[in-house]
Amino acid sequence: MKKTTTALAMIAFLFALGTGITLAEEHADEALKHAQLASQHGKMGHADVLTKHAQAALEHAKASQQAHLANANHMGEAVTHLNAAIEHGKMGHADVATQHMQQALTHIKAGNK
């Protein structure tokens, strides 16, 4: 009985670990998509649209960071730059926000490998 319980616990743990990795990858993909859209709109001077996509990217980057610790460092840096992009986007500084989006993209891509 004890071996069965231990085996079931191990299977549940491995399942949860696998689910966490998949969830992290899905969130990282969404963060990348929104960060790319934010960057494109920033280059067009659309600070308001950049801000909306940066906020979506931020939420997904944070979720990815929590779901999988292996990419936490890169997603942590992405979160820092996404926050800065949002702050500058709200102030109408599309150029500075776009620079932060480029940095966020670099870290999201690295964390998504």
C-alpha cells in the first residue's frame, strides 16, 4: 500500500511538473506575441495601443515566470522592461517605450527557449 501511494504521488508530481512547463510555454508565447505587437505600434507612434499590448505581455510574462522557474530570470527582466514601457506609453513617450519593448522582446525570446 505504501509503495502504491508513493508511486501515485510521484506520478501526480510529474504530471504537475509537465503541466507547469506547458503552461509556462503558452504564457511565454502570448507574452512574445503581445510584446511584438506593442513594439510595432510603438514604431508607428501609437503609445496607447503599445500600452495595451505591453500590459497583456506583462500579465503573460508574470504568469510564465510563476509557472516555470527555469525562465524566471529572463521573464523577470522582461517584466521590468514591460513595466517601463507601460509607464512611458502612458506618458505618450512612444520612442522610449519602444526601446523598453525591444529589451522585453529579447528577454521573452530567451526565456521561451
